[in-house]
Amino acid sequence: MNPKQRFRITRSMKQTGEVQEITLEECQAYFATRTDFTYQRVFTVKGPESTMSIEGDFFMWAHGDAQFPFRHYMGDLYVALSHEEIVPVMIEIATDLQADIVEG
């Protein structure tokens, strides 16, 4: 699995005429029902020589000792596939939000 592969959960592929965004409020309500997710306004990445903080709307999936960010941005959710365990979670979220998964 390519660690830099990124996917977008989106409704932009729907053929219903007007594209319905996935709103931040909708995400907050959805992820509040899931005990394996927490909300963060800042995502911090720690490297061997530096630390970088990114502001935004992150829904952090806890899996074991690790956390994986699902970022809400401009009406879509983005996730990097760094571990195979993310795939079924991503599919479940897309299904629950009546959205599609596209690469990019």
C-alpha cells in the first residue's frame, strides 16, 4: 500500500443535480456517535527533527496506540491510507454519509 495515497469521501459524484456538500456540522454530529473518533482543531505531526501543526477540522480515528486523521475540508473528508485498517473504516463512513470514495 502506498503510504502517500490519499482518498476523498465526497458527494460530488452524485447525479442528483445539485451537489450536496458534507458539512462540518454533519461530520461533528456523525462522529460524535462513534466512540473511536475524537475531534481536533489542530493536527500535529512529529518528525525526527521537527514538529508541524496544521489547523483545520480533524476527526481522529483511534486504532491501538495510533491515531489517524480524517480531515474535513471544503465539503469533503480526506484521509491518507497509511495502514490497511483504515480501508474498512473509510468505506463505512462513506456508506453512512451516502458519499463516494475517490482517489486524490
